[in-house]
Amino acid sequence: MVTLLFLGPARSVAGVGSLEIPATTVDQAIGFAISQYGSEMEAMVKSSRIWLNGDEASPHDVVTESDELAIVPPSSGG
């Protein structure tokens, strides 16, 4: 199980800060989040960066049970 972190507005959409999910790739994990939380999460993902263990991820990156995957929406402020 990979840990999927929902940061900022993504946390509001999911209603939780993190979730343990079965996935073997970044794309699978993000697809799981979209299937669980619907079109609002899909829109959130499209405007967000996805990070794997603190580094920018690509959809085909492999994930393992010790990995943290984060949905990082754009931030605003000064």
C-alpha cells in the first residue's frame, strides 16, 4: 500500500489528509483517488503537481508500500 497525501485544497476535496491505497504506479494511485472522489478531484489533479517521496513524479513511476505520493495543488499568497 502506498500512502497518498492530499495537501491544501486537495485535502478539502478528499475529506482526509492521507490514504493508504493499493497501487503499483503513480498513474494507478491517482486514478484511484479520482475514482474515489470524482470530478472535483480530477480537476484538482489536472492543476496540481504530483510528488513521489519529495521529487516530481511521472505517471509511469513505480510505487511501493514504503512510498509517499502527494497531490500538491498550486498555492497562492505573498
